[in-house]
Amino acid sequence: ETAVFQTPNYHVTQVGNEVSFNCKQTLGHDTMYWYKQDSKKLLKIMFSYNNKQLIVNETVPRRFSPQSSDKAHLNLRIKSVEPEDSAVYLCASSPRQGQNTLYFGAGTRLSVL
Amino acid sequence: QQKVQQSPESLIVPEGAMTSLNCTFSDSASQYFAWYRQHSGKAPKALMSIFSNGEKEEGRFTIHLNKASLHFSLHIRDSQPSDSALYLCAVSDMGYKLTFGTGTSLLVDP
């Protein structure tokens, strides 16, 4: 049963372009996350929002910027993509602050040519 | 910064066998320990979690935690081909950040 929806599923683009990924959760959760899964399947947290407020901002390049309009939506924009940005970007949510069980979306696979 | 390592990197077991997966962590202040499973091309999904030392069993799955050794494990009894997936351990200090391990790729051979 899917409750964290990500679009698009795949995106192919060229170096230097701007891309945006969308995420919506219908679980009524307060906290949302962006994780990056690289080619070796390593999952690394990028950002975390609690009720539209940014609470975790890991060391990621400044070309990455999260955007949250309400607690059910968390988007990710990448300005001027680089080849190393090729990865699967996974959105997740959890019920509340400090509640660690994450519910993931299926991911957006980005390929930078 | 929390370091989470898994072993083995990959594993092939026959159907019906017991599978054991390992996870070590570096931060002794960690309070939450979990296993996630990710089938190919799908979203990671939480399997089970534990907070205190000891053992917890849910169906064919058992999680063991030894905080003093900075180690926890997942054991799968009567492994099935449908268990073939990437297994990710995860550790948190109950803050906002869940740190994932390097993953173990499991193949159950029918």
C-alpha cells in the first residue's frame, strides 16, 4: 500500500540543467526526509523537515534545495546538476519528531549525462 | 559521526536455511536499532526494530541487540526466495537522523 508518492519515477538530463522532484505523503505524518541512494545502495540523509521547518541539513552541495509548502509535501530542487548527482532520491516520512520508523516512497532515479 | 557497517556484503543461502545478518555501529549513545528490507526497484520497508538489549522475535525474524558490543543482528528462520532483497540496518539516537548501514544483498536459492 503506497502512501508516499514521488514523481517522476525517472529523469534523464544533461550536466548543468535544473531538475525538481516532488514528494507527497498521505499518512498525516509531521516529519519528512530526503535520502540519496548511490550506486552502491548506500542511503544517506540529505534533509529533514518537521511541520514545514527544516531541522536537518546534512553537508550537501548548495545546488540542492528542499522546499516544503505544507507538512504533506517536500520537494527537492537541484540547480545545475553534476554527473555525481546520478542516484536514486528517496523521500520518506515518519509520524512525529523522534519517531524513527520511516515510510519510503519508491524513489526518483536521476541520470545525468 | 555515526558509522554503521554491515556484514557480509552479500550472501547466498538455500531455501529453508537460517540466515544471519550483522550490523555494527560506532555511537554508544544510540537508542534505536532497526532493519529495513528493499526489494529490487522498490521502496525500503521497515522490518522490525528494538530499543533495549536482548532479543525480539516476529514470525520468522529475530533481532538481537548487544549495546556493549555495539552490535545487532537479524536472523531469518526458514529463508524463502521472497526474502531475496537488500537488507539495511539503521541506527538512531532518537533524534531526527536515522543512519543506515552499507547493506547486505541476500539471495535465497530455491
